[in-house]
Amino acid sequence: MQRHIISILIENESGALSRVAGLFSARGYNIESLTVAPTEDPSLSRMTILTSGSDEVLEQITKQLNKLVDVVKVVDLSEAAHVERELMLIKVRATGKDREEMKRMADIFRGRIIDVTESTFVIELTGASAKLDSFISALDAGLILETVRTGVCGIGRGDRILKV
Amino acid sequence: MISGAEIVIRCLQEEKVDCVFGYPGGSVLHIYDALFKQDQVKHILVRHEQAAVHAADAYSRSSQRVGVALVTSGPGVTNTVTGIATAYMDSIPMVVLTGQVPSFYIGQDAFQECDTVGITRPCVKHNFLVKDVKDLAITIKKAFHIASTGRPGPVVVDIPKDITAQMCEFDYPKTIQMRSYNPVVKGHLGQIKKAVQILQEAKRPIIYTGGGVILSDAAEQLTKLAHKLNFPVTNTLMGLGGYPATDKQFVGMLGMHGTFEANNAMHYADVILAIGARFDDRVIGNPEHFSEEKRRVIHIDIDPSSISKRVKVDVPIVGNVPDVLEEIMKLMDGGFKTDPDVANWWKQIDAWRGRDSLRYKQSEHIMPQYVMEKLYEVTGGNAFVTSDVGQHQMFAAQYYKFDKPRRWINSGGLGTMGVGLPYGMGVLMANPDAQVACVTGEGSIQMCIQELSTCKQYGFPIKIINLNNGMLGMVRQWQEMFYSKRYSQSYVTSLPDFVKLAEAYGHVGMKIEKPEDVEPALRKAFTEHKNDLVFMDFIIDPVANVFPMVAAGKGLTEMILAEDL
């Protein structure tokens, strides 16, 4: 079972997302995270799916995705050099001495505090998923009020370009 | 400017659609009105929407054209789902036009509203919801294009009622380009060369072909290639007729109820040339057992996802089957020599054939196998045989020798009971002069029996061969063999009098109870009653089973033969 990041260019039409999500559930494939948004060409969406499976399963996933009529291109980003990022917003309790501690932790992880109230901070943190995980585990669990993560998005390095 | 409804009909005319199978209702009233005002596109009014889709499906299966069904929103659509899924599993090109509530009502739980696109999504090749009348013509064009190219399949076009009332210029595109949909046609030449090399080295080869040969109209190329190679050929259930069953190189159907020689040849082959087939569970049995033998597999298929899905393939060739077979033959013309060991392989196959695995004992009752043999004789092997699902389906597949493609019309993938009678209607619309035999059982036939009424209305002279054992035979067979004869819910009491039932619908009914009456009755039905629908109720041996049989989870060579019992 290996972790794979699948990037998909898909026609930006209603129902496109459910075709992909439906394919994964119908055939029993994993989705660990899924992100989607239009590209610079508004007629196309780019979807990034974090999944896992054996080589055979991954081969089927890419073949089945390619078979969807709305799908224009499919690439397994993790097959070669790529960068990946995930964005997290985390709301923490920040009162008393914790207020300074939270500020310090955000700085160490190169996070930014983007909302401040008397008792809470919202910290924005971007990075590989593992970095977000370690930020969470570095905090006192009792102080975490809410987290939201975008899921992984990624892009090939250098000349590896996914475009129509 | 014409209305959306008229656009729908004009599109069908442009696609040279000569008939649609359907059922009217609120959301499609405009379309039915447009249909009324012309006579190029005929309409067959079924008695249940499921039958409309099955008939359109069989229209496709028995011709090289795309079948079309037209139904209303809500229950009209949900009734089609079984038919759509049936066509999808067997890759049948079909366009299903569905009415939808007016677009400004969508999402408000309007009367007869359902999420058609959502409900059908997992069982269509693609589907569309038309949101603007300006997109209507191009969407229908796309639907026909997608349904009939690449690996074919059903396409649903959902059309809200208000769209069918709006006015628009009609401009039907001649061709269509889609950046996201460009199925491969030509096979990779390098791979084809590799395949030819492996075929040349084969000592124990087999050609294993499926529905892909039928769908791509490659029977001619397949026969030529097989003769050139002198290799044995086996067909899947869906592939029957892709290679002439009376040819000496044909070893019969393989799989769960395949012949002894076909299953052994498949298992012990050192080279498998798989063409338009997908190694499914009913074909190779237990995949672990199957992979115990070392062999090389060449797999030709239009759909890359069918390759290496269940069995590891050494030489994948993605392409249109007839084109790839032509390429192979072209390369073979440059001095191809079959390995001399193939002669020994044939000796082995002939020894397997010697087991005569389709032999069966006659009894005082009518044996279902006997009915199939006589049906074959009486029809001269020329009938279109539609079938339902169960024991009778297997008997037809085993004992009716199909020499031509598109003559064997059955639900292979989904295994849908009830398809047989509406399939007969579809066949007759595509082939008006055909002899059509619907091989069925007293269980299956009752699942779409209301279509006897449609058959009367349009004069479909289907010969219904009802193999009546008073049991859901295939279920009973499994219960006998694997559930210690606990026949849970597999017998049918209070069956109707099928003769009277047929007569009530205005057809001819016959009840046949003795073996000696089988042939005369069939002859009478196909000659004297050539133009009538004849319901032939054959009271058969209640305990006849289908053999050979590979039990679920067993290996392909672990067959139960009739003689073992």
C-alpha cells in the first residue's frame, strides 16, 4: 500500500466531482483527501486526490479515471519529482500564558496568526501534510478548538506540466 | 426556429434512427407531440419502461445500430435502471432520452421528479442534463458519438420539459470533437509485433474471445486469423457467434458451464490470445488457481481498464479488434510458421473432446437439452435466440450452435431475468424478417410478461420456448448441490396456465409434455404459425441440471461432469 497523489484535469461541469467520487466508492478505492477548483482556463477543473493502494490498484485507478468521459488528463504526481502542499486553519485557545506559547509555536512552524480574539487565535499553516500533522501533535490537544485542512494539492517539478 | 421537442426528433432523424421504444408521460408530452407529427421515426409503445430499454438494447445487439428508448421523468426513469445497467455491463451502445420536470422545478421534489443523472451515473457510460435548449442538439450528437465509439455503452440524456417547449435554431453538427474523449483505434505496432512472435512460439495456444468481437464486428477477421493459425478457439457466453460454432477449431464455450475441452485448453494453454474478453469470474473461476499455470497472455481490447484487471497480461494491445487482427495477419504474411508442437496439442484437445461433456441422459420427461437441439435443427441454426437468465440460458448457450455473430442475445454481465421477451421485440425491429426464439423459463418469463400485449399490438411473431420445470432451476441446482437440497423459495406454485395466458393476449399457446411431441410442435410453430407469437410451454424434467459446472471459487479444471454424479 503506497501513498499516491493523482492529479486530474476534468471538464468544469456540474456533476464532474460526483463522477470521480462515485467511481472511487463504487470500485472500493480509497480517498484520503480530495481538492478541486477551476484552473486558469475556467472550462477546466483540476482535482487532486490523495489515495493509496498496490501498484495493480493504482493502475486500475488511473485507467478507470481516464475512462470517464469528462476527464481530460490523469497523472500520478508521486511517480516522479513533485511538490505538494496542504493548507490548514487551526483555531486554538489563547489565554494567559498559552497566548505567548501559541504565538511562539506558530512562528516555529512558520504559521501566521490571521484572526485574534481575547481568547482565541486562528493560525494559518501551509506545508506538506506531515508538517501539519506535527504541528497538531506539538500543541496541547486540550487547546485545539477546531481544525480545517484543504487536503493535498501538488504539482510536478520543472518541465513536468499537466496541461491540455 | 423550432421547439426543443422538434429538435429531439430532428436529431433522431439525422442519426437515421428508424424506431424508438418508449412510454409517454407528463415530462415528455411535447416530445411525443413532435413524434406524432412525423413518420420517419416509428415508436413502439411498451407496457413497462424496463422493456423499452431492453428492446432498445436488443435492437443494438442484433444490428450495428444504436438503439433508442424514450421515457418520462421519475418512475419512468427508475423503471429503466435495470435495463440501462444490463446494457452497461455488456457494453451495448444505446441512447436513453428521459424527460425531466421543468428546469425551474428541479430540486424542489416536484411531481415525478427524480435525480436521473445521479441515479443512472454508476450504470451509464455517460449522462447529460440539458440545461439550455441551445445545447440540446449537440448534446444528443455527443450521446450517439459516445455510445457507439470506443468501448460502447448506454448514454442517458435528461431533458427538462421547459427545454422541449423553448424555440431555437436547429443545427445538427456533422462531426464532433471532444478534448476529453478520444478512444484509441489503432493498436501499438510494437506490441502487435511482439504478439506475432509469441504466437509463433506457442506450443499449446488458445484463442479466447468475448463480446468485444461481436461488438466490433470482427467475426470475419477472427475466423480468418484462427484458420491461418490453426489454433483452437473458445468463446465466452457473450462471445458466442463471434466464431462459427460448427467449425472444427471451435472447442465450445468456456467458464462455469463451459465444455471440458474448452476449460482444460484454457487452463493448460501456454499462450492465450484474448480478444475482447475480460477474464471475469464466470470465465476463469478462481484466479489463484488459474494463475498456477505458467503462460503468456496477449490481450486485445478497446478498453485499457479491461487489461490486467484480473489476470496479468504480458502483451497488452489497446485498439479496435478488427483493425488489430488485420495488422496481425499482415505481419503473419511475412513468413509465419506455427510451432509443430501444436499438432500434439490438438491430439490432447481431441482426447478432452472424447469425454463428450455435453452428453445427457434422456428420460421419460422432456430434457431441456433436447429441446435446444431440436430448436437448432428446426430453425436450421439461423434463428436469433434471445434468452432470459438461468438454466435455460446455459442450455441454449451450450446446445444451440451459433455460426453467426449478433444472433445470441442475452444478458451476460448483469444476468437480468426478464430480458428475453423484450429482447425479441428489439431484434424484430432491427431485423423484421428474422426468426426469433425466446428461450426462457417459467420464472424469467413472468418478469416482463406484460410485453405479450406489446407483441400483439405490433405483431411480433416471437416463438417463446418456455422450459417449464416449475422451479427456479439454477437456484434449485445450487441448493441441491451446495445447500443440502434445502429448496428455499426456489419452487413456483400456482403458475398460470401459459396456454390460456397466451390466448388471452391474442396469441397461440401450446403445451408440450412428451419428448416425441417436441419436434412436431416446434415445426408447427415455425411454419404454420410463422407469423404468430407462439407461447410453447415445454414441461421439462424438473431435476435436470446444467453440466459441466465449475462451482463458485473453484478452479477452471475442477469441473463437475454429468457422468460423475
